[in-house]
Amino acid sequence: MSKRKTFYLELIILVFAVGLFANGSWIHIKANLAYSLIDSAWNKSQQEQNNHKPWPWADTWPVAKLSFAESENLLVMSGTHGEALAFGPGYDTSSSVPGEAGPVIIAGHRDTHFKQIRNIQNGDIISLEDQHKKIHQYQVSELTVVDSRVSKEITARDDEHLILITCYPFFTLNAGGPLRYVVVANKVIPTKQENIQYSL
């Protein structure tokens, strides 16, 4: 191979490598910017008691903050459609509102925002902060795998529950599939003393 051909080949490889690096950096920058905008929208939502979109064309917005053991706080987006789940776990808008009877259902991707869900244990406490800055606590009572094609009983509950759902199994290259990993947590009823402290 001539020196000129070698030079052009090396130049093509260099341009390709720079392109890959720039693309990877842009994805990282875009993700950080999105999180910053979502966090800002959440703060405004709590201050003004009103829904705020993170950017004008968004079809979702933050509705709650979720935290559980060994995990950073997660802002929960409205809806379980593609854009919502791309930026965080999604609140199923057909489910109950925290503080009302029935289950609060939140879904998330197993390989991103809900990747730590596999570490949750029975007895763990999960906190959900709403738009009014009220913190609802739930204690994990059930960890199960269900077939989404046939099982609906897991969400058919009348009392206050938090239900977290993600795809299963956790470590697989195949996307989709019918199996779901489900975490069920019972509402923790605060004591009178806790209620007094909260109301001050």
C-alpha cells in the first residue's frame, strides 16, 4: 500500500473515531441537560403547585420523587409512554394518586432508571414525595415475577399500595418479552406523634 493510501486510511479512521467520541459525548451532555431541565421543572411544580414541562414540546413532566434503599432519588415522569420512560420511571396515570385508595403504579426500564430494583428486599422502605411536598412511605411486602399477558390480579387492589414494575429477566440482551418483575409495598401509616411533627 502506498504512503498516500495509508495516509488517507489513517485519516478516515481518525475522523471516524472523532465522530464516535463526539456522538458519545453529545449523548452524555444531552442526558445531563435533560435531567437538569426535569429537576428545574420539578422544583417549579412544587413551588407553584402546578405541572411544569421540562421543555416546551415535552409530552411528559415530573410528578413525584421516588427513593429506595441503595439508590439515588428518581424523578417520576407522567405517563408510561416512550418519552416519559426515556427520562425516568413513569407514573401510570390510570392508577391511584398517593394518599387515595388503590395502587400507585410506577414502571421503569430494567437497564436504566430501575436497574437497582433487583436489589430491593422485603421489608425495605420506599418513599414517594408528591407535588405538595408530602412524603408517602411504603414497606415492601411482595416481590414477584408475573406474565403480563395473563396476570392482572397484581394491580387489582383496593387499599393503598405502591407497585413498581419493570421487565424481566434483568440480565438479557433481548428487549421486550412478557415477563414483569413486580415490587408491591404497603402504605406505612404514620403514628400520631409523627403526624404532629409533620404538621408543624
